Amino acid sequence: MTRALLFALGAAALVPTSAATLQAREAAAAASPSASLRAEIAKRAGSDLREFYAARGNRPLWIAANGASPAAARLLDLLETAPRDRIKPGKVKASALARAFEAARGGTPEDLAKAEVAASKSYVAYVKALRSGKRAPMIYESEALSPAVPTARSALQTAERAPSLESHLRTMAWMHPLYAPLRKALDDATLDEAQRRQIALNLDRLRAIPANPASRYVLVDTASARLWMYENGRPAGTMRVVVGKPEEAMQTPTMAGYIRYAVVNPYWNVPPDLVRSRVAWNVNTKGTTYLGNGGYQVLSDWTDQARPIDPARIDWRAVEAGGDTAPRVRQLPGGSNFMGTVKFMFPNDQGIYLHDTPDKDLLRKDVRQLSSGCVRLEDAQRLGRWLMNRPLPRRPRGDPEQRLALPELVPVYITYLTAMPEGGRIVFRDDVYARDRLGDARLALGGRSRADRP
């Protein structure tokens, strides 16, 4: 059974300063910079920062009249704890920035400008390092799905446009929403080394997911066997799922793709190895009536023009023994079809997709790593309504499958989180896939196909 150890995240994480208070602080910090300070900033901003500062009249972003702003202090805290992100503090010049902030307390335009420019450079270096640094392997079906490394100007513009710069830093808004609270948990002095290592591995996994892949996206966590629908950066719904078994060949891979279409009343094309190990064995044991009772038909080939053939023509004993090529076997739409009433396709080399299931009992289990790799859904109709912005059509059982394009592509990210923030706490889960223990590199499947495995 899944183990859950809970740790409070601390009052600062659970009760943040109000947005109005933060905005008032920042407005006071940025009020009326002197002409000499703006001139010094213009002089010291290098080519990578010049356009950003010129567009804001060379007003400071980080510095107040008497030194570092509250947001700057929070930035320094992030930089000094950068090893949590597998970033060396020297890479983001944390010590140099601390000295610059100390010197800026004197209030001279030169020292204030030095600290301002140093803060922007360190912030940009930190954001870039987080987006491009060490992260767990993930199979991206398109490079557009991987975290993008921003330019200096775009990183600073995003910070500048935030309603509160301090809140932007506290939530690490350039990262996935789960990242900052999980990182914050490392403040807990009661964590042992194993738990700290577990959190670090899961931060690696979250760095593989962009902050906001799209206005709407799907997140599947194979460790908890749950799916979330995200909308505008927040969960809009969740459900249980069944995912791949713990055996390495059956694990659901960590991957990202675009859900492009749904198939209502789908056929199930049985993979050749399952034809040999499951179908042929049953035919040899129970006779060809097994095929009819299960809604299976044998087809002449794998083309779109394939026609049904008499199963008695097949040497099923040779198929089971591996001596003959496995024939194409397809399960017709209907109540017993392994795909259920609908499947959602994000084409990929691994043959993984999301689908309904007739076996709802599995979804009531606590441990749901039970499939051959694909993701079985607790409520496929609800996911379909959310993806399509309307209910899925109800087709009579047995009708041929129907393909429906989504109104827009919806990214799906499948990850593996054995430490995860939930309701202001960190939940530690069992390492069912042994990836914490053995490493994530094993999950890269190298193009190995699992076509149509339920």
C-alpha cells in the first residue's frame, strides 16, 4: 500500500503576505529614483540589459533609495540556496550580490546602480540555469513541449509585469506551480537525508515541465496514479487513473505530447506479443468460441483494407509457440472492449494514450500501477467534456469507431512524483517504479513501441 508521510510547509508558505501589502512595499521601494541613479544604471547596464532598462526609463527594479528592496532580499535568499536546484551559488554570483547589497546601504548612486545591475544579472542567470540545468529525463514528442530558456530581456520583463515582484519570487512563477512549495519543504530541519534526497529527485522531475505549458494542459502522476486538468495555471479537476505495472517493461514512461483527437467507440488492435501469449493460449484452451465471446475478430493484414478471416485457418499452436507470425486480432467496440467507450490520442513512439476502461473496480484500489503502460481513466467522459468543451457524442455500442479532432491541441505531461505538495503539506509516496533508488535514466525507452497496450 502507498505510504504517505506528511510534513507541514510552515506558516510563511501557507499564509503569504497580502498582495496589497506587497504592492505597497514595492511602490515605496521604487518611488522617485533620482536622475543620477538612473544615469548610473544606464551607464552600467551592459548590452544584455540595456534595452530592458531603457524601456523603463532606467528606473530600478530591485533597489530602493536606501539599498535592497524586500524583493531583492528574497532574490538573494533564492540564490544562496541555489544548491537545492543543483546550481552552484558561484554560477549566480550570490556572494558578490550580497556584497553589492551591503555596499548599496550607503545610498550613493554608483553603489545603488552596481547593486541594481548585479541583481538583474544574477536573476537572469538563475532563471536560465533553472530552465536549462539538470533535470530528469523526459521524452518530448515536440521540442515546443520542453521548458524554454528565456532571453535576459524576456525574463526581466516577466518579473517587471508581475502584480508583485516579491510574490513572483516567492512562488518562483517561472517554474511549475508545484516547484516552489516542494523546494520550500527543504527548510524543515526534521527531514532526514533520505527525504531530502527524495525531494531533490522530484525537483529534478518538475524542472522537466514548463511553468505554464498552455492555458489548458493535463498532468498525469504515475506515482500517485492521478490525473489533473490544469487551466490558467491552476488545477481545474482531478481523477484517479490506472498506470503501468512496476515491471520495467510495463512502466508508463515519463513523457510529454499533444492530445490531438479522441476516438469514440474505439477498436482495440491486440499487440502481437499479447496475441501470442494471451489470445493464442485462450484459443488453444477454449477453442475459437473464445474469440467470438470476447468480441475479437481476426483480420487478413494491418492495412486499412483488411478483411475478417476465419480463425480456424490459423495454426494457433504455432502462434503460441512463436513459430508462426501472430495474425492481426482486433477487439470490436462494445461493453467488454479494453479501451472502453473512448480513447484520447497524443501520437508518440511509445504507443501510450489515455483511455476509458470497462474494469472500474481497478480504479477503486489504493495501488493502481496495474496496466501494461497506457493510462486508464476513472471518468473518461468528464475528461472528454473538458478537452472538447462539450459532451462527447454517445454512440450505440458496436457502432464503428469515430475520430473527433480537439478544438485545440492540449499538452499532456506524464511524470513520476514520489514527493509532492498537497494541501500545505508534503506527501512522500512509495517508490513503486524504483526510480528514486535506481535513477530516472532507465525510463528513456529508446523508441521501443508498446502499441495498443491497455
